[in-house]
Amino acid sequence: MTLLSIYLKNKAKQLALAGFALVFVALLCLASAAGADLEGAPIKRVETFTLKNGIRVLILERRFSPTVSFYIRFRAGAVDESEGKTGLAHLLEHMMFKGTKTIGGINPVREEKLLREIARTGEALDRERTTGDRKDGQRIEALEKKLAGLQKEHRRWYRSNEIDRLYAEAGAVNINASTGQDMITYHVSLPANKAELWARIEADRLANHVLREFYQEREVVIQERRQRTDANPDGLLFERFAATAFMAHPYRRPIIGWPDDIAHLGMEDVKSFHRLAKAPGNMVIAIVGDVRVKEMRRLLDRYFGVLPGQPATLPRVTTEPPSLGEKRVTVHFDAGERLIMGFHKPPPPQREDYVFDVIEALLSRDRSSRFYRRLVETQGLAESVQAANGLPGNRYPNLFCVFATARHPHKIDELAAAVEKIIDELAVEPTPTAELEKVKNQLQADLIRRQDSNEGLASLLSYYECLLGDYRYLDHYGAQIATVTPEEIMATARKYLRRDNRTMAIMTKDR
């Protein structure tokens, strides 16, 4: 999945509507069935509290099905890594599935000794590989052989995939995790009577996780990067685009990490980042479904409340200097010509971010949007074209982006000029009232639709509480969108959608 598709899935703003009226009626029915209304009633019923160690908890009782969705988010992501250690957050996400001292462990004492020796041997091997012309081939071969032997011995003292097995046997669905620039997320949905199992597993892997199969998993991540970035035109272009758009801010770095950094991440690096990420003050738990708040609070106090408190201190992040002119980068790759345009802008909850949500919808919400009608249907310049607000993250000032792929035989410069023309019109031509009201209604309907499922609502609540410290952003979103005016759209476009505030990345075939 490309970075763009991940973003669009998380934002859930690209539902293809055959007719808004039919969808809105369907949403009314779904909301009624869930015991909700269209004025944010689910949000108003959220119970919130903070455990004694600082973990923030959001619980919403919804009893229309005997299931419950759990989200844990850590406000520490790729943006919080240090230079030379990129990819740590993503590698930690992988390693947290490897079990704990009690989940999968056979002999914890013997295993701990082996893991210390594996770490020493792996670090020595990494050092030897980086000595350039002075590296000793025989020593490298000996260390590789020793590491392989230690890993083989280690496999005798644990059972693989125990967390997945326990969840699967309990009837879990949507077991997954993700890493972004801003946070790390773990989530699962379970039958309601398995809430205590969830609490035991998740608290245990916070307190007692074990870095099993570390060097094997590091190689998995290296291969993942090759597939999703190095050999993928969309991933490669976005990586070069972000590195050009941000000169100083760590949003310029890829979430998966730079290749050389990944290859030298060590077990102690991951342990250190884990200590940073799991600080209770960086952690949000959202629980939505067939639960009782009092019972759930007792479980949380019992399993999570005993975790040691620690300061929720994240590294200082360098502020991006103001843009002094357009930035451009060209990438040569054997793929169809494509482009990314990006404009620096403020993050949520600043007012301009709401306006850019509306601009995104105007440009590329569905087949009736300006980009699709003109660039795909009428002019035939584009195979695909999409606007996206809020990349690469939302904790800090970010980008409003346009992604477009040229349709043969048209060239990318021709497509870029047509995209520019449509964007420029936003600054000088008031948006017609009917068009503006349509996209406002669509945005609000999307948000309502996401609140219908336990998982969707748990995702939204935990995301905005973790990102902004206030899940009630959801409750105010509709009112903010409803008040966006044509004049405000023009003013925002004039201020931000300027050439001297733009980064342009172009992909062309090798010449």
C-alpha cells in the first residue's frame, strides 16, 4: 500500500458516492440502529479518565453487538527518531509482536543470556561490516556463523507467534499495528467477554516484551523497504518529494527509515525507543463496544495502572524554516510519468486545516470533482489525480499535496500545467454555493459513517486524543466545516497555494 493510499484510508474521505441523498439516508438508518444521532451523540457519551501513572483512557459503551474494539496509541513516531537511527519506530512496531517473558517464553533465564550474547555478536558484526577497506572478511564470516548458531540455539527456548495465536483462539479480528510520523498504533477487536485477555496481553508486552528474532526481523524490514520504496514508483517519488519539501524538520525522513540506518539498528536502540514511546503520558487507550465502564476501569487499574510512571519527554523537533522559493526534484525511473505537488500549511486544529479539507474535497472528492471531470474525463491528461491534505503527518506544520499520473501520450509537463490552472482558479474564482454545500455535506457524512462501527470510532477517538490531546475535535469538526465560505477558500489559496511555497517532484523514464 502506498503512502498516499494509507493516508486516504486513514482519512476516509474518498468514498465513491453514486448519489449523496441515498448515502445520507443509509447513514441515518445506520446511526439509528446504533442508538446514535447525527449531532455527535456517540462523542458526548464518551467516559474519560487518567490512570495514576498518566495513561489516558476513553471508553464508550455501545451494546448493539457483543463485541469491543481496543486501540492503543503512543504519541511517539518516526518524527521522534534521532539522526542516524531512522526506522526505529517501525522496527519497534514489528518487534512488539514477538512475545514476552511469559507469552512464548520457555526458559526466561536461559533466553535472556542468549539474547545478550546475540546482541553483542550482532553489534560486532555490524561494526566490522562498516569498516570499509579495512574490514576483515574472515572475521565477518566467523561472526555470521556465530550469530547463526546463537539464533538456532535461541529457537529452542521460545514459541513463535504466541500473541497472534492467543488472539486468534479468542475470536479476534482486525489484529494490526501501524507506524506513522506522529504515533505508533496497535488495535484489535474481540468478543466482549475477552476484555481481560486483551488487558493481560497488552500490559504484558508493554512491561515484558522480548526482542526475539531481532536480526531476522531487521532483514524483513530491509526487504519491505526494497519492495515498497526502492522498487515502487509511488513510494520512491514520495520519499524524494518529502526529503526535498522539508529542509530541517524530521518529516523529511521516511517512516520505514533510510537503508543504511535500518541495516545498523541494534537491539539497544529499539529498547531505548520503546522506553520513550511507552511513557504513560504518551499513551492513549480507546475502548468502544459492549463493556461496562466500571468493570473496564478495574481491569485497566489492575493491568495498566501498575506500569511504572515516567516523564513523557520527547526529543525537541527542529522547526522548518520559511520557504524562500519553489523546490523541485526529478526522479528517473522506469514507470509512467507522475508528479507530486506540495504546499506548506498549518496543521490541525488551526482553521486553515479545515479549509484545506474542503479544498481537497472540491478538487478530488469523487468523479464529479474538478480534477476528475477536467483532467481525467474531459481532457484525458491523467490516469489518476488526487489531492490530499495533511502529509506526511499532523503533529507539526505539514503539506497539502496533489498526486497525478499522466496518461499516454501526454507528458507530465502538460499535466502539471493543467493542475496548476485548476489550483490557481481557487484563489480568484468564488466556489459556487451548490458545489461548496455538496462537499461540506459529503465530509460530514464521511465522519458520521466512520463513527458507526466500534472500530472506526475507537480509531477516531484515540487518534485525536493522541494527536491533539482532545478527542472532542470530532464534535466540533462539522460546525467548522459548515462555516467555510467561498471568500475563505480564496484567501487560503492565495496565502498558501503559491509557487514560492511549493515543492514539485517529477518522475520520468530514464533517457
